[in-house]
Amino acid sequence: MIRDITLGQYYQADSVIHRLDPRVKLVATIGFIISLFVVDSWVGYVVAALFLACMIKLSKVPFRYMVKGMRAIVFILMITVVFNLFLTPGEPLVTVWKLTITKQGLRTAVMMAVRLSFLIVGSSLMTLTTTPNSLTDGMEKLMKPLKYVKVPVHEIAMMMSIALRFIPILLEETDKIMKAQIARGADFESGNLIKKAKAMVPLLVPLFISAFRRANDLAMAMEARCYRGGEHRTKMKPLCYHAADRIAYCVLLVYFAGCVAIRIFF
């Protein structure tokens, strides 16, 4: 399960999506997420699915690798579906004991599951096709106007980049600790939910200690190298828009306009 999480990992490939400016991919990801909340019909979700499928195809990231990250959120997805299924008022369809499944609840639950799935896959597509350094530069460029209201743009972008970079490292550390605990007789699978939660304590304590130690080592290394971010820091590869980036913005604009049109007419 730990190895199934793909968020924050980079997949090396030579594709159109990989070569796009990180600012384009950040704007496209935000636009795609907003579009999932704009549409509220099956026509809109079909259009979103086709758009996402085309982007995955252009990225040359294996679909199996892309979907693998969904396994880590199955539990959250199930809770969301169950709550929407039984707690949404409307026209009753099935009654089980004191719980009633309504027509509106069924529709909301299915749409919420589809929306969350598309959201996770779309976000993973951005991180899989963009290096953490490129993401940092892209976020810093996009948030540059906030500097005029005294927002520490560089520091925020750097923190988000470090967080994304640490996700695969912490997952690998978690996997090592789990294997070490299992070798010593720990059982993370059997028992009810409370027993499983208690079994996670021997895992979480060394994981937090390791995370704080890594954070302290990183801070000391940056301090020893006299790291200072801000206006006077230059870029090895300055960001620059190309023809493909402008075409990508146009495609995104057409897609978003189509989603708004679907919302109005369907």
C-alpha cells in the first residue's frame, strides 16, 4: 500500500507534457480541479474523462502507474461514498434497517467518487511530469505579484517543493520501518479498526523521529551553505514560454469554456 502512493514522485519520459513550462501545468491542474466542481452532469464528467485521458496519453506515463496511486485513497473514497449514499435526503430507493438510500444520494455518491478519482489522477499527472525544482520555480513565478503585499513567495514555494520531495523519502522510510517491525513480530493486518490503530503506534513514533531528524539535517545543511532565497538568487534554467505553452493555454481555455457551456445548457 505504501509503495502505491505516486504523489510527489517524478516519472522520467520524453513527452509533450514533460516539456511544458511548469507554470502551464500548475494553471492547468488548478483549472482542471475547478472544472470538476463546475460540471454537475454526466456529460461534463465524460468530457473531463476524455480530456484527462488525452493528457495521460500525451504524457507517456503508463496508465497502470497512474491509477496505482488510487489504491492509497480507497478507504477515504469509501467513507465519502457511504456518507453521501446514506445521509443525502431525497426520494427513497432502498431501506436497510434505519438507513435509507435515496436517488439523490446515489447520484451524489457516484459523482463524488468520480470527482475525487479525477482530482487525484489529475494532480498526480502534474507531479509525475514535473521535477520538484521546476515546480518550485513555477510556483514562485505565479505567486510573484504577492510580493507586493509582503507575502514570502520564495519561502512558500521552497517549503512546498521540499514537502513534495520528502513524500517519496518518507514513504521509503515507512516501508523500511514496517518491514523491521514485521520481522520482530508486529502485526498490522489482523484485528479490528482499534487494534490496527494501536498497532500503528510502533510505526509512527520512529517515523516522526526520522522525519524530524531529516528536517534538522536539511536545515543545518542549508545554513552551513549560507542559503539565502529572494531577489538576488539566480536560476540555472530561467523559465520562458514557448509556442507549445501558448497552445496548451488555448486548449485549456477551450476545455474550460466547454465545461461552463455544459453547466449552462445541460
